[in-house]
Amino acid sequence: MTTLGTDDHHRLATPATHEHGWLVESSHAVSTGRILYVRCAECGVRRVDHQDHRRRPPEPLSRELPGRPARTRG
């Protein structure tokens, strides 16, 4: 078994690593539920999800695609 050293841990935990906060930009109904087009509120990464029932969490259909971070008003 391989263990991570201190240097490896710092290399893996970069500032760009975060838990995405997905915002639904648009969606539409399909016969198996809904297709959701989502964007991370922090880094702008986009993804397409499928939600088979409104009370269940969506599951990713696509890989994460690069995007631009949302602009802040000010």
C-alpha cells in the first residue's frame, strides 16, 4: 500500500480544488426525468446532469467542462 507524504498532500490540496456549488442554468423535461445544465458558482465549470425524480439528487451525464467564473457585480 502506498501512503502519501507531507509533500504529496500539499501537491494534491491546491487552492483550485474545492467542492463545486452547482447552479442550474437551464433544464428541460425528458421521458426519464429532467436534464439539468449546471455551472459551478465559484469556478464556472459546467456539467450536464440527469435527475430521474425531483426528490433524488441529480447524477452527472457529462464530464466537467472548463468555464469562466461568474462575474461579480460591483
